[in-house]
Amino acid sequence: MTGPDLLLVLKGVGIVLAELITAIAEAKKNKPSMFTKAFDLNTLESTLRSLEPVIRDMERLNHKMRRSKEELESLKKKMEEGTKLLNKCSKVGMFSKSSYIAELKEFDDSFHKLFNTIMAAQSARDQKEILQLQASKGFRRWLCFCCNWPRAKGATSRSC
């Protein structure tokens, strides 16, 4: 991947993800005591690092398949929200700690929920597209799941 393709990928979700990971590192460096017991930033960071190749692939493939940028826009906005929150946490005083910890926990939960929702929706859509491609190329057997399932009692013919 070179030229314009690489540039488009770098300007999207991948860059925002890198900014979020950088914000986590800064928050851990600036306020290490805030994140030791109350909220585990190491777990969030490791989760994001694990998801990074998947997210970059999703973005690259969406671009290659001419899918809308809006598909990952909500994930991008959520990560931008997390970056802003972590930047605030790096500057927070001792007395505001508990409210920011609660916000971080809420962000973590909502990020996981959003990511899982996006993955499920994209997976379902991709499976349907694969089935559609297979059907258009004459692979009817892939569409006919009922042929492989046990027939109901009394059924004498296949419905496919």
C-alpha cells in the first residue's frame, strides 16, 4: 500500500487510535498514582494495542471496498472522546480524581460496547455479502442450510 491509499488510512481511525494510546502513556506518566488501583490504564492500553491491527485492517479494507467512512466514524469519535478525557486526567487535581475515574470507567465500558456492536454489524453484513457473491456464482448449496439439517418429523421432501 503506497501513495494515496496509505495517506487515507493514516488520516482516519488509525491516527486517532495512536493519539489515544499516546494519551494513555502521558496520563500514566503524569499521574501514575491516580491509575494504579482505581482504574487500570494498562489493561485499556493493552486492549487498544491488541485491537490496533484489526481497526487498521477494517479501515483499509473499507476504503478498498469503497465503503462509507461513516462506518467507523462513531468509533473514531469515541476514541477522540477518550483522548480528551485522558488529557484532562493528566492535569486533574487530587480532589477531582474520583469523578474522572468514574468517567474513565464509563468510557472504557462504552468503548467496548461500541466496538463489539460495530464488529457484530460488520461481520453480519460481510457474511451476507459473501453469501450473495456465492449465490450469484452458482454456489446454491451455501445458501441452503436446511438441506443439511435433520428434517422435521413427517417431512418427505426437501424444501430446497
